[in-house]
Amino acid sequence: MNIFHVSSEVFPYSKTGGLADMTAALAKAQAVAGHEVTLVTPLYRGIRDQFEGIKPSDTQLSFPLGQAKKTATVWTHNPAENLTILFLDQPELFDRENVYGEDDDAERFIFFSKAATRLAKRADIIHAHDWQSALTMPLLSLGQAQIGTVFTIHNAAYQGRFGRDKFELTGLPDSFFNWQQLEFYDDINLLKGGVVFADLATTVSPRYAEELLTPEYGCGLEGVFQAKGSALTGVLNGVDYSEWNTNNNPHLVAPFSADAPEGKAANKTALQSELGLDEQPGLPLLGNISRFAEQKGIDILLDALEQQLAGGVAFQYTGLGSGDARLEQAMSDLAKRHPGRIAIRVGYDTALAHRIEAGCDFFVMPSRFEPCGLNQLYSLRYGAIPIVRETGGLKDSIIDLSQGDDTATGIKFEQPNSDALGQALGQAFKLYSDPSRLAKVRDNGMRADFSWFRTTTEYDRLYNTIRQ
Ligand code: ADP
Ligand code: GLC
């Protein structure tokens, strides 16, 4: 099959979150499975300098964006057999410090989707991801009926909602601006347009697909998701174990695996030393890596850590993240008040992310919602037992202690508050105090297999239901 992905971020070229990992890994796995895969993404600042193999192509695009006319060129990279990355080069829009959060994000990603639609001509399937690529779906409905269209929602909280004056940038007929298509309370809503016009909408876990139908999780679009009926399904993401592996990993001080778990201890000691934590191998070490956003429940985590510290519990915690300035400050203050016990790194650091996964005993994810979540999957493989709120992909991927030590891979809690998390932490500390139980649960997780084979097979099946 000829598959054409459209994504605003792709690892290793650009990344702000799991979308980059997911699209890179899915495209790669589909190419390995024998499909001809192309992925289009913007050429952001710095990419060309970092990846020598990126070459200019003859393709030039020129089309109107509202009253302006914009031109772009295309650069290409072939990182693997059957896999081509197309980079859309439009310096005015994409040669920026930030991937998102610019005043003209509407212009930037409407342009991106229009260009992607033009580049997608020969595909059997066009698979677009999140609001930044969503406009491809209504645009394709205007012409190329032979192409099957799939739209994946990675996070319904980000919708690409802009004032109605931006509608003219899309080039769509005015008739598309109505409440059943792109209009949402008099604004334009790109995510809504993607869902409505796609032959098939998917999201990144079965549980989140159910949650999207409710007012609590649907972010105002629950009616749109409900209307999709059986054409909205959830497929759990996989892990690229060639990136996230513990055996042959330049970021780690010692290899380890389910068959030879001893090396994990050296990674814990090295992490304690790197972060200035007391080098006490006997203390349980908790970790978290995430965007500091409402979604991730960092405030809940902060309160729960305070409670445990006030209660005199002996443990250590390390967090890596950035985002909400208030949370960055509160976390940093906590570390200042508890040197040797709490270490916080504000920023974005992929190498440290690997070392935290490898060094920690437990990985905490108190997310208010989590469409899939990748860190709990990485944590399983890295022997950091996940402590997760029971929502979305966290619910689908972790087996709770209550299921028995033979199968359990983590600890789940239900309510999004610090008391519930505190109880889960209590369970974790109890587990830690029993080395043979701890080793068993850790081993179950390290042996769990979330490789992309299952996920690509499921997407193949879905693609085949809509191929013309
Ligand atoms: P989301 O996409 O909602 O942020 P995911 O769990 O799907 O959540 O994916 C997050 C990805 O981003 C993971 O690969 C994680 O390691 C990475 N990540 C998040 N914050 C940081 C950070 N501060 N430094 C390094 N990697 C980070
Ligand atoms: C989104 C979600 C996250 C998911 C990722 C990749 O960023 O917040 O849960 O893992 O997309 O699909």
C-alpha cells in the first residue's frame, strides 16, 4: 500500500511530545512491513543542519493563503527502505524558534495542510494526525475520491480553534463553514473538520475512544465523536524498541534487560549521583518526565509528594519537564527544600529522559486524561514500575497489582487527587520493601511487548476497510 502520513512533528527531526514518537515509529514500522510510506512535515529551524542526508527536490508549490500567495520548496530524506520524509520548506512560516504557540499558528498549519494535500497525489491512504494536519481531510473531500482518508486524534484538548476570519485561508467553499462541519460556536475548528470529513477517525487507545464520547473528556466535541459511530476507533500506540532499549543504549551507564536485570542498579546509582541525590541504593526512587500541563496532573503529584515528605516517608523523587511556569517554580522550590531527596530539572532533555527511566524504581503518571501515553510503556521496558491514573491508554496498558503478582505490571488509582495518588504511592513503597515481589512485578513489565507489529496490523486492517 502507498501510505502518506501528515504530521507537524516527527522524531528525530522535531519533537514536543508523543506525537513525534508515534508518527515516526508508525511510519517506520509500516515501511518495514513492506508498505511504501511517505511522511510530510514542516522544515523547522535547524533540521537541515542536523541531518546531512536531507536533500533538495525539484518540487515547488505555490498557492494562495487568503489574500497572500505563498511558495514552498520540498526537501527529502530517506532514512530507511520504503520510507521517505518530505520536509516542507517555507522559512517565513517555519524557520522559527518554536514549533507551536506562535501568533500565526492558524496561517502556519493551514498552509501546511494545504501543501500536504497537494503532495499526496499518488497515495492509497492519507493518514493525518492532530489539528495541525486536520484540514487535509475536508480539502481531500473536494477532489481525490479514490484516496482513503484516516484522521488520528492524539489529544482532543488541542483543537486548532481560531476566529472565523481565518476561514478564508482554507480556500474551502463558504458552505463548509456550518455547525456540522468546520464551524464551532462561530469559530473555525480544524480538529472537528478532520473528524467529520475523514473516512475513518482513530485515536490512540481503545479506552480514550470511549472517553471521547463523554462531556468529561470530549472537550466540547463529544457530539461530533458520537456522530462518527463505528468509524471512530481506538488503536493503542506501540514502542520503537530500537530507540527505547536498555541493552544497547549510549545514554545508559550499564546494559540490563529482563534476562539480566542486574545492570539496573548501576543506572540508579549513576542517576542519583548525576542529579545530586543522596546515593542511597535502598531508597525507592520515583520519577516523572512530562510537559507541565493541566493534563499531566503535575499539581496532584506535587501535593502528594509534599504529603509523603511531611509524613516522614523515606523515598527520593526526580522530575524532568517544562511548561506551566507556576508548576516549574513549585517543583524547583520543593527540590530546594529537600536537597538529596528531590531533584528537578526544568527543560527538555532526551538523554536524561532515558537515564531517568533506567534509574528509577517507579514512574508516576497522575494524568487527568491520557490518550495513550508513551512514558508508561517506556517505563515498563526500563524496569521503572508505572504508577498511573486509570484513564485512556494508561488504563489499557498497565495491569494493576490487584490482578495478582503473576501478571501485575504496575499500580493504578482512579481519582485525580493527591489522596488517591498517596494511597498508590503507599502500595508502591510496600512493594519496594518486599524484594522478591518487587522483582516479579518489574519482570512482568520488562517482558511486556508493546512493539509496533500489533499496531501496524490493526491499522492495515482499518485501511483495508476504506480502500477504494
Ligand atoms: P504527550 O505527548 O502528551 O506529551 P506522551 O507520554 O505520549 O505524552 O509522550 C511524551 C514524550 O515526550 C515522551 O517520549 C517523553 O519522554 C517526552 N518528553 C516529555 N517531556 C520531556 C522533557 N522535558 N525532556 C525530554 N523528553 C520529554
Ligand atoms: C498525545 C497524547 C499522548 C499520546 C501521544 C501520542 O500527545 O497526549 O497521550 O501518547 O499523543 O499518540
